[in-house]
Amino acid sequence: MYVEKKKIGKNAYNYLKISIRADNKIATKTIAYLGKDPMTKEQIKAKIKEIPYSSIEKIKRETMKKIRETEDINKEFL
């Protein structure tokens, strides 16, 4: 997991993202919006602790499933 700052217009926003590797593919998924910048590290850590671990695991499983489904579709075309 990592925090990504995304600049939209003149403002910057913080998002919690994950990277998932399945076979030879890597997918990134945004888990949660953390807040508008500027934020301290303590504020970011507090926001991350508020996110239930079960929802993060659910997002990971769904993303893995989607990655594997796209691989199966690609094999059918070949």
C-alpha cells in the first residue's frame, strides 16, 4: 500500500492505493480518498487506521479475480 498525491486543478488530494501482482501483470487500485493536501504524516496514518482491513482484503480479492479473468479472455483469442 502507498499514498498517492493527485493534483487536480490547483489542489492536491491524497489517495490510498495498492499494487497487486498476478502472474505477469500488475494492477493498481485506489482504496480510499484520504483528504485534501496539505496533510501531516500523522493525519494520513490516522485516516488509514480508520479503513477496515476486511474492506482492503475484499478489494484485493476482487482485483485479483479481474486480472485472472482478463488473462483467460486473452488466451481464448490466441
